[in-house]
Amino acid sequence: MSRNGRRAPPGFPLSIERVADASRAAPLLRPQRPVHEAAEHARRAAAPTGLGLDSEAVRARMAERVRAAGIGDERVLAALAAVPRHQFIDSALATQAYEDTSLPIGHGQTISKPSVVARMIELLLDGAAARASGHLGRVLEIGTGCGYQAAVLARLARNVISIERLKPLHDKARENLAPWRSARGLADIRLVYGDGRLGHPPNAPYASIIAAAGGEDLPAAWTEQLAVGGRLVAPLHDAPGRPQRLVVVDRTEAALRHSVHEAVHFVPLRSGLA
Ligand code: SAH
């Protein structure tokens, strides 16, 4: 049952009215690479030269690359330009931190590609509640990984609740985010060790829900925990073995509506803890 006593709508795809296929003829985002290819790329890629990794100019250049990939929301670009991505990855890979690419973070997982992070946040900011408030409100992130996206979200949200099912990554994210969690002007970030398929009922409902791992269904808990006016963005296989696409679900008083966007390539959404 939902908070107002009415039965929550069942999960995707049963009850969700498909409103649009917004897939573009020329996809904006190249899919992210599988983990083994990301690792191989990281080994081969040339290091950026001439600028220290802590420099604002390096981050600004990455934001410009993301803009060139089609992201137009200045708030998202500013948030990307503010977060030192190299601090979230292994120092051996740090020289690739400001390329628009996913990179391995251990345990078979990857840090997401900046243009994909940006696109998903841009989509969230275009939801009804976020348009009305000008920010993401209370955000649920499924798949903390190294914590990078949580740090970006924290610049645009009121609260961030981020769930990770792999204990070593949850612990690593806690370490990586420690300097950010006390920073003034940033949203509070709460890290939860748990199965994100269940969402996180104690803090529901969420104005924004973002998944960093792709499954074959949208867990019912996510749509149940989405606030009225809220928006969910997640990678989803529309059939087993088919490519993932970004799916947007909007919740109104009466319905859940979904639209389908670019092809992406995320690590799989798994059940249970590890
Ligand atoms: N948000 C990260 C991306 C991490 S990769 C970033 O900033 O780059 C996706 C993460 O989702 C992995 O760490 C993986 O362990 C996690 N994951 C997969 N299934 C999950 C589930 N059911 N609950 C919570 N986390 C999950």
C-alpha cells in the first residue's frame, strides 16, 4: 500500500503506459564498454599531458567533451566540472579519469562514463517535481560503486541515499566520499549496504531514482517508492540478451508513464548481497 492508503501500482511492465519511444535516430551516447574492454582501454589510453589532475582546467575540459556529446544542461555540466573524478578510482588509472569513458573499479564493476552520468541526471532534472523545484529533491541511487555519481548528484539534490550490494565497494565509497559528506552546500549523502532491488523504504518516497546497473525488469519497489511527480531513470534490457536502453518512468497521481531513450551498457543489476 502507498502512504496515502491506496494500493501502489504493480511494477513495470505490467501497469506502465508507454508514452513515447524517444530513441534517437543517431544515438547520442555510444554504449559504455564491457568491463574487460574498459580495462583494456585503460591500459592503452594515453595520459593527458601538461596539466595536473587536480586542476580545474582538466575537469572543465571533460565537461566540454560531455557538452560536445550532446548534454546541454548547464547545471549538470557545472556539477561534473566540480567533482574530481580521479579521486574515485585507483591511482594507476588516474590519468584516464578525465576521459569520457567508463573505467574498472574492481570486483568486476566500473565507474560510469561521464556523458552517461550526465545524460541520466539531465533526464532526472526534466521530471515534473525537479522542474518545479529546480533540483533533484531526495534521490535514491542504486549502485554506489566508487561513489562518483553520488558526489555529482549531491550537487543537485537535497539528499542522496545510495545503495551498494558489494561490501568492499560500499566501504570504498564511504572512504572516497568522506571529504564530501561534510562539505557545506552539498546534499547529505547516506550510504546503504543492501540490495538496491528493494529500494530503501525508510527514506521513501523519492523525487528521483537513478540506477547504475541494468536489469531485465524494473523492481516494483522502485516505482512504489517514487514520489508523485517524481522520475526514475534506469538502464533496462527490453528482452533477455537484447541491448540495454535508458528507461524513464514518471509517476503522476493516477499513473506511471514510461519512455525509452538511448542505448547504454551498464553492469548487471544483481540480487542479494555479496
Ligand atoms: N554509481 C557508480 C557506478 C557503479 S557500477 C559510479 O559512480 O560510477 C554499478 C554498481 O551497481 C556496482 O557497484 C554493482 O555492485 C552495483 N549493483 C548491482 N546490482 C545491485 C543491487 N541489486 N543493489 C545495489 N547495488 C547493485
